[in-house]
Amino acid sequence: MKKQRLARHRGKMLLNPKNRRKTIMPSEISDEILFGTNPVLLALRAGQRQFYRLLITEAKTLSQEHHNQEILRLCSERNIPVKIEEAVVLKKISCDRPHQGLCLECSPLVPSEMLHSKLSSALRDAAQQKLWLLLDGIYDPMNLGAIMRSAYFFGVERIFLMEGSSCPLSPIVSKASAGVMEILPIHVLKRAQLKEFVKLAKEQKWDIVGTVSKNEAKQANLAEPCSIHELQLPDNVILVFGNENKGIDWELLQACPTVVTIQPGRNDITEGADCLNVSVAAGVILSHIAWQRQKSTTT
């Protein structure tokens, strides 16, 4: 009952007085506003950001859903101020995105850089059948988030983003990933590191597999790429996806000994509608790899 009485005082902080501290306002920090249940919950669980304040609708504070209760518990444990706001306020600060009654003011999430020693160690120490993604030119935040969501579900261990060829790890990406962006290891790879990255991977017997459409293969004068159904990947794999318009950067594509494509399900496919969205393609290929690996362990 005490919690409910506190919740009804709209605009006041839901804090135990002994835990009260100065609220850091958005103008005082270089912050972001995460929105939606999964991004907020997984960000709090992961603890990779600094958290300044949770804004929540009154209905959410009274909800008995376990995710909402966990969010409020984590905020209480970490002395994060909680303020009740009208849904219209959350709609405004989330730029009319689906906030689900929750917005979290926090610091940005920045992909980490792996230095030579850490990268070499990660490649060398990886167990059998590890799967990493290398993304080149994924600028659409919805695509990036969707790729991350599929990647996590199908067992990807790490994601690398080419420096200067990706959208930032924004709240929109986090929402599109259903919060997976908050818990999946994400690294930035500099162009100057690319040769070293490829060299180290090949020395440790990793397969580097590029993904292309048939048109991209023709434009790049590549040999006929293999179909995903012909793909055999028993070892550790780095799977490379490129920009929907330009494909994988030529230098990076040259470093891929294997190139794979997805065959359409019709012969009379119209030009211009003959390829998949990159996030859909990623889901299809990752699903096939996961299925193939599961099948190999049961036979």
C-alpha cells in the first residue's frame, strides 16, 4: 500500500529517502534515452552504461508483470531515481517511438576496440564451432538491430562493426534488437586492422564467409557463389554482411575464401526484387548454420 500511495504522487521521485541523491538532468550529461521494456531491462541487467533516471507511467509502477517488477527492483538496488510521468511525456522524449511506458536516461553505449593481443587470444582460445559476425556498411538502425536479435538467438558470440561504416549503437538499434544490443559483445574494427584481423583468423583456422546476392557476385566478377544448402562450416566461422546497395567492401570481399548466396524460390523473379533485406538474409543464413550444426551433433 505504501508503494501505491507513493506511486500516486505524480512527478515525485519513487526513492527511499536514505537513498535519495541529486537527479542528473539531460542537459547536464551527454545522455541517451532508452525506451521499451526489453532494452531498459537488459541494459540494467548488463550494467554497461551509467544510469541517471527511470521515467515510468503510473500504470507500469502498479503492474505485477515480472519484467516491470525487476526493473523497479534493479533501480532501487542501484539508487537510480524513478519518476512517474504521463504517457504523453514519454511519447515526446522517445520521439514517438513505442516506449511501453518506460524510458531510461543513461550514458551512450560505445562498441569496444579489440587490440591485437585480445583479438589474437579470442581467436586462439575459441571453442569449436564459434560464430562471429563482421558487418560492413549497415547504416539502417532497424536493420542493425534486427541482425543483432537474430545473431544472439542463433548463437553468435561477437559482432564486429567496421569503423565509419555503421550507424551508432542508438536507442533505436537497441529497441529493434529487443534489447540484445545491451548484452551481446560488440566491437569496432578499424580499416587499418582489417588485414591483421583476417591474417590472425586464418592462422587459427577460422572460416571467413562473405555473403552476396547473385547480382553482387556478377558485378564483382566472382566465381559462382555457393548456395547456403551447399555450405559446410564445421569449424569456427566469421560471417560477413555488407551494405544492401553496395555489398561488402571490395578489400573485405577479397579476404573471404568462401562466398555464399541465398537462392530465390522462383525462376521468374523480377529485377529489382531479386534480393533480400540484409537483416532477413542474416536471419536465413544464421538459421541454416544453426540447423546444420545441431544436425551434425545428433548424427
